Amino acid sequence: MTAPVPYRSTPMFDNASLPMALQRRHMTKAGVWGIVRVLEGRLLLTYLDPESEVVLDGGQAAVLLPEQPHFVTPQGPMRMQVDFYDRPPG
């Protein structure tokens, strides 16, 4: 079986261009998975349900489940992007 392909990706954001909406509580839609990809630098990903935090360094990624509330916080200069899938990204 082939790996799922994202149906949409955000623009590439850096610490200066990261929208405030992503730095506040938000969530993916029902039936939508996301993968937060840190390309350079460091990003703190805070999950709100269940509560946990993960620090992502350049080259690392983390999965967002459908309707899982979360927000991100840059930890200095960074570049990141989010890919969206209509099925579990595997």
C-alpha cells in the first residue's frame, strides 16, 4: 500500500511569519490529521487533550489527530510547515 499524500500544506513559516492563530489554541477539523514538520530551529508543540508538550528540533515532526486542540511556540529562530491528510499519515 502506498503512503498517504498530504492534500494540503501550509506555507513555510518562520518565527517572524508564524500566524498568531497557530500560537493560540486551535485544532484540525474532523477527519483531518496533521503533521507539524520543523525544518530548522526548535518549536514547542503543546497538546491540550490529552495535555502534553513536545520539543521538535529541525528535521523532526509530530502528528496532530483530528480535532485535537493544540498550539505551537517558536523557541527562537525556526522554520516549520504543516501537512494535512484525510487519513492517518502512518
